[in-house]
Amino acid sequence: MPDGRKSSGRKKSTFIEEARRRQIVRSAITTIAGAGLAQASLARIADEVGISKSVISYHFDGRDELIEEIVTALLAESNRFIRSRVEQESGCPAKLRAYVEASFAFMAGHRDNFVAMVDIWGSFGTAEAKRAFNATAYDPCRRHIESILRKGQQDGDFRDFTPRTLAATIQGAIDGVMLQWVFDEAAVDLAECAAELTAMFDLATRNPAGPDPVTGDGR
């Protein structure tokens, strides 16, 4: 999945044009979340914004580019939120808890984003498209978690394990809850799931010989 717009020879967008692009992307997300990707035609998205279809065509080289821009925007928004929360913490155990908690906090405030993302992912018909999405969506998340886990091991806060494997496990647990919540919102309490996963991964990563995570005293 490309992480930027296509190089079509179009001049660099002005501030106003970029604002219009963002408006179109947000409207498309809302339309996909509400009606499904199959029903989210350019005409329908244009109606949602209150513009003509030709305005969308001016800003995007067709529906495929618009979908690419949506995916890029969704991932960037989530990553910024999570990283800002993680960076506020000191110490890898706190950073790992912040990663999990921020992931669920962002979900709770942006349901349309995740409903749209799941619908878009389900539309990819080839293995190549799914691999491209994985590289765009999951690799950065896993690398972020992995960097926290490796540093925690270096600092003596975390036990010995394979950081890459546990990073995939943590992200998989978060996304597994997200999928259940997308399909049946009433069945999933995001706050409770966040609390359970933070407790689970605190226990899973803790170094038995390291300092107590609450008091800081040695065990």
C-alpha cells in the first residue's frame, strides 16, 4: 500500500487544497463506516461533503488513490496519538502500558476509523494487496513495540524473550479485540479489555529478578 499520493505530475497542493483533501478523506471514512466500501461511490462521498464529483476527481486520480489516502490518514492519525502517549512515559514498563492503553483510548474515540479500515482490508482481493497492507499497517506497530521490549530487556526491566515474537503477540491481542468490537460494539468493553491486556503483558514481560514495578525496590 503506498504511503503517499501518486507522482502524477500534479503541482504541489496549496494549503487550501490540502484542507479540501483532508475534508474529502474524512467524509469518505464516514461514508464507508456508515454504508460500507461497496456503497461509497465518489458521487456519494461528494454529496456528503456538499461538493460535485468533479471536485474529488480534481484532488484524487480516482477511487483507488482516495482509498490509499484514507488508509495512510487512518494509520498516521492512530500512530501519532499512540506515540505521543508513549513518549510521555519514562521506563519501558510504563511505555508498554501506555502503548496498550493509548491503542484502546484511540479506538474508543474513533470508531468510524476502525469500521472503515476493517471494511477496506476485507476488500483486498489478492495476497499481494494484503501483504502491502500488512507492511503499511502492522510493521510500524510491531517495530514500535519491539523497540520498547528490547530497551526494557537492556534496562533489566523485562525478562528474556524474543522481542519480535512478543511484539506480534501484543499487537495481535489489541487487533483481535478491535475486530470483535467493530463487529459487535455492545459485546466488548474497551476499557476493561485495556486493563486486562496491560495486566497480562506486565506479567508476561516482568523480570522476576528486577525491581518491583510499583515500589522500585529489588525483589
